[in-house]
Amino acid sequence: MAKTDPLSIDVFWSFRSPWSYLATPRLLDWSRRYALDVRFRPVYPLAIRTPAFFDNVHPLWTRYFMIDVHRVAEMLGLPFHWPSPDPVVQLPGPNGRPRTGDVQPYIHRLTRIGVVAEEQGCGIAFANAAARLIWGGTANWHEGEHLVNAAREAGLDLATLDRVASSDVERIEGVIAQNQADHERAGHWGVPTCAFRGEPFFGQDRLDVLLWRLEQNGLIAR
């Protein structure tokens, strides 16, 4: 590999993951600061891929999760509010825990246009703008000009993203399925997971470890 060639990482990421949101500003910064190809590879969240996962978590899991995600957002200086609406539609379940609804108008659209954004060379920039919109406290983020402006911030046109995503569903779903298979093959199931040369780095709290590994492998500034 020539010295001028950038290193590359695969970023397995979900629009429904607050941890993905909290990681993305740093990943976008890396893509601009370093000779690093940050390959945005959106996957469906566990609530879609493996909805039974949440039936089996410890009863304290939700409470701890909510405490932790709010304090990490505060530590990072990022606004954080649970999305309204939630990107994954969930309904009351028989065991008192939410169940994933059969109709999902948001997460399929978001994930598909995320694929198209990456194909147009602006995946991580779109992920950052859209995640800040969804998780940063914008009510009804799916309405009006909110997503239009997020796409524009990333250098994209939302109408074009939607047109490609809706006209090429089978191919794009194939890309998402391949992302999910490669995600698992990389060595983890959660998001965000970054993969670099056979090593998975799961969670926003492992980005410093990943950066250390990249620097060991010759990461340079642009």
C-alpha cells in the first residue's frame, strides 16, 4: 500500500442507536482530519433484526441504559432527547415490555437513504446530520424541512435520496443484508461497531482505542 493511500474502517451503524449518534461527530471529524476512509455501513437495529433480544435482558437493563446514555451525552457536550417519533415503532407488549410493530414507516426509509447517501460519497456526513436531528431534541423530525436540511448539510438532496431508495428497494435491501452479515463477521452484533483489519471496536467508548490502533498502522493527517 502506498503511503498516500488512506486507511479505511467499516462503521456498522443504526439510526435507532443513541450510541451511534454519540459516536458520529468524532467519526466525521476523523474523516476530515485524517487520511482515513470512513465507510458508513447502516444496518437495521436489534429491534428490527432480533426483536426478542429485549424480552431477555435483565430487568435493570433499561434503567441503567437511560442513566448511562444521558450522562455520556452530557460528558460529550451533545444534546440528547429520546426521539419523537421513535425511529422504530413499538407497541405495548403482553409482558409489559415494548414489542416491535408490524408497520415501520421510519426505520426502513432512514436506513435505505443512508445506503444511498454512502453511495453518493456522503454517508457519515448524512448520518451525523440526521442523527443530531433525531436524537438532539427535534420533535417531529420526520416532517417539514427537517430531513431536507439535514441532507443539504451533508451535501445531498433528500428528494434524490428518496427517489433512489424507493425505486431500487431490492438492491438496497441486499446492501443492508450484506452490511449485517459483514457486521457479524467482523466480530460483534451491536452498534456502533467499527471494523479495522479484522478487529472489531464496539461502542462509542472504544473510539479512542481504535484511533490508537489506526495510529499504530500509520494514520496521518490530510
